[in-house]
Amino acid sequence: MKPEHDFQNGVRGKFFRPNASARVPVYLDLTVLEFFSAEAEKKGVEVDEIINELLRRDIAILETAG
């Protein structure tokens, strides 16, 4: 470690939040985004709601097939 990195006054876990959630960017192909954006608009929901529901279904299928 470089000498200028001084952690003598550091506090372990200072920013740890056990119930924190992370927002992970997901990059969709343009055709996929256009399709789900249109579906979301028809249903009056956000795109992430539709994508998350689809992924939850896929997880359930994989878990039962596993």
C-alpha cells in the first residue's frame, strides 16, 4: 500500500448499512428496451417493474427445473 494511504483514524463499518439496497445499472439492447417501454406505457407502469417481474418468473422456473 502506498504511504499516502493512511487509515490510522479510519472507522471500520462507518458507512455499512445492513438494509441498504443497490441500484445496479442494466443496459438493454435498443430493440428490447423499445419493446418493454411500449409494454410499460400500455400498462401504465415503469419499465423496471416489467423487467423485474419477468426476471422473477425466470428465477422461479430455474429453481423448479434445478
